[in-house]
Amino acid sequence: MTGGAVVDVVGGQALQITSDHDGDVDVSLVIPTFNEAGNIADLVRRLHSILGDAGVSHELIVVDDDSPDRTWEVAAGLIDEVPTLRVLRRTGESGLASAVVCGWTHARSRVLGVIDGDGQHPPEVLVELLAALDERTDVAVASRHLPGGGVSNWSATRRLLSRGAQALGLLLLPGTVGRVTDPMSGYFLVRREAVAAQELHPVGYKILLEVLARGDIRRVAEAPYVFLERERGESKVRPLHYLDYLRHLMRLRVLPLRSQALARYLAVTLTALVVDAATFVWLFDGLDLNLTRSAALAGEVAILYTVLLLDLWTFAGRVARTALDRIRRLLGVQLALGVLLFGRLMVINALVNWFHLGPLAAFLVALAAMTPVGHLLGSRLTWRPARG
Ligand code: GDD
Ligand code: MN
């Protein structure tokens, strides 16, 4: 086995994909691996033969994070047989998304791609993805959620988690996540020009999200695929990756916010919770108003507090529009949040009447459940921190 064919890469540096490319290679496909020694050989051979049969010139770039099972070494042993294979062994950093970008910075062709190294992404679909990437299209995604696609035998919990993550993404970044049926896909192609000028900051697992959010993407095409079961090795997904995903979404959402604006945003939204709850207690316990009235008035006070402070303080520097625009915007948010407040009153009453919760408990549950929705709604309608 040859160690010499392996390129050592030290992670942790900023990654910039340049626009230089070699017109002779049709596609550069990155295969991120961590402990895939039992899977990599099959996959590499199949990719090489499928792409060869289809007349697609290519390079396969394994990016291995210094796997304890020495996947990099197994891969390097294939280079004689598969001359289009290159192997990067990365140390000092790990993570699927950053491994993919790292591979792309070493890629030569105009079309960059990624496929899992464990055989769960059927390699034949690549040919369809390549065909879908016509002149006007910048990204071609293999999707589980198109007719003809699917997952093999996932538990209800895993399906729910996957769909839940997607729904959350849609809520936070509709313009990004809503462009594809399977934004969680880790199997896709992207034109180099669409990402070359952009600085990518890959977090966690979801590299497609980063590409769609930060790339300069015109059309997106999709092709269905069935996510196969793993035959060897194990998934590297950990509960922590769900947190990474949340962090990634938040980061893309508040992208252009300077840290001062972010601090102000958090200050307003968190103190609003206190204002809301304190007003409620004061009205309900202190002034003996009934439950619905207390919750309604407290909610309205909190809405005015939030909306005015965000507008006049948090986002003061960046929203210089006419007075009329401002009034229109504030009325719009007020109206939407008013509708939400109405929903909150129903929830509180239901909790008290049907679930026999105490008034304060019911109020707090409704507050915790519905305030985040309010902020999402508000940020969609108005100050819009990021594109999405
Ligand atoms: N270099 C590197 N570093 N590779 C990694 C790392 C890492 O830290 N973590 C995982 N990988 C590699 C795995 O070795 C495998 O080749 C691929 O990334 C996918 O990892 P899995 O752990 O098998 O993920 P999965 O099967 O649960 O999820 C896959 O399918 C999802 C649904 O389409 C991934 O492709 C997801 O990106 C995809 O969203
Ligand atoms: Mn997998």
C-alpha cells in the first residue's frame, strides 16, 4: 500500500474556491469519509466505471479526516486501478461540510459535486444529475422526496426528525430551503462559478444549505433517488449534529447582522418575555382582570414594546425609510402579531379549561410556545436580517 499518493491537508483555514478550472475534466466529485474503510473501494470502482461508461471525464477526491480505520490508506491503494482518484488526508479539523469544501478547493473541473462514501447514495444517479445541469442550471440535487425517490426503511422517528429539520429550515430560511424538495441532501452537483466568488462557512453536516444560501444560484434541478441502507460501518450522525444544524440556520438567518445588532435583538426579545409575563401577573393578580383580558393586554404591551424597540433601537441604523413606510411596516407586524395573540388566548383558555392548568402555568406555556413563532413572523415581515 502506498502512503505517498496521499496528500496531507491541515484543516482549520479559511476555504476559498477559486474560479480556475481545467476544461478537460467534466466533474470533480468529492467523497467525504470517516471510517469508511469497508465501503470506499466498492464505491470508487463503481463511480469510475459508471462515469467511464457514460463518457464523463472526472476526478474523484476522497477527503478523509484521518480515520482511525485508515480509510485514506485503503483509498490510496486504489489509485493504480482508478487513476482518476485523488486522496486527501485532513488533520486538525473534522466535519462533513468542511471536508466537502476542502475537497472542492483542490478540485480541477467546472462542476463540483459530493457523494457519501458509504454507498447509501446510488452512484447511477450521477449521470442524471449531470444531464440535469444544463446551461441555465447551477445546482442539481439528488432528492429523496420526489416521485421515484425515498428512504429504505427508516424508523418513524428518523423520518420525523428529518422532516422536522426541514420544516424548521423552511420557516427560518424559506427562500433557501424552499428551493429544493430535499434540502438535507448530501448528494448534489454545483457549478464552480456559482460558489467561487463566495466565502463559504460550512458548519456541521448540511453543505447544500450553505451552497444554496451563499452561492449565486440561478436554477436548481433535482433528480429522485432512494437512500439505500448502510451495509458496512455506521452513521456518524450524533445528537450534536442537530444542534449544528440549528446553529447553521441561525447563522445564515442573521448573516448580515453585526454583532451589536444581534446583541440588541436578543436584549429586546428576551426582555419582552419579562415584560409580557410581568404585565400579565400585574393585571391578573394585581388588578383582578379576568384571564383572557389579562393575557390579551399583556400580549399587546409586549408587542408594542418589541416592535417599537426593534424599529427605533435595534435596527435603527439600517432601516432608513420614509415615515409612511415605517408606519405601514409597523401596522403590518402589529396585525400579524395580533392574529397570533388571538391564537395565544385560545391556547391559554384551552389549557385552563380542558387540561386544568393553573392560569399562570397556562400563560407561561403559551408564551414559551408562541413567542418564537411571533419573532419568526416579525422577522419575515419586516426587518429581515438575511435573505431567505
Ligand atoms: N471527512 C469527513 N469528516 N467525512 C465525514 C464526517 C467527517 O467528520 N462525518 C461523516 N462523514 C462522511 C461519512 O463517512 C459518509 O461518507 C458521509 O459523510 C455521510 O455520513 P453518514 O454518517 O453516513 O451520514 P447519514 O447517512 O446519516 O446522512 C447522509 O444522508 C443525508 C440524507 O441525504 C449524509 O449525506 C447527509 O449529508 C445527508 O443529508
Ligand atoms: Mn450514511
